Amino acid sequence: MYTIEMAYARMRELQDLANRSRAHQPATAVRAKKQRAAKKR
């Protein structure tokens, strides 16, 4: 089941990723995203 909380968390994740990319560190952002995804499982 997909909840509002899950959608909100995903939105924050995407904003985080966008902010890091804007700081010219795309590789770091991708690595952090993968680590977060691994922790959830």
C-alpha cells in the first residue's frame, strides 16, 4: 500500500538529490541514494 507518508518521504528524497546535484556532486548523491535504498531493505 502506498501512503501519503511514503509519497512525502520520496519527495524529500528527490529534493535532497536535486540539492546535492546542484552542488556539483552527482556521484556523491547517487552513492548516498543507493546506500539509503539498501538500508530500507
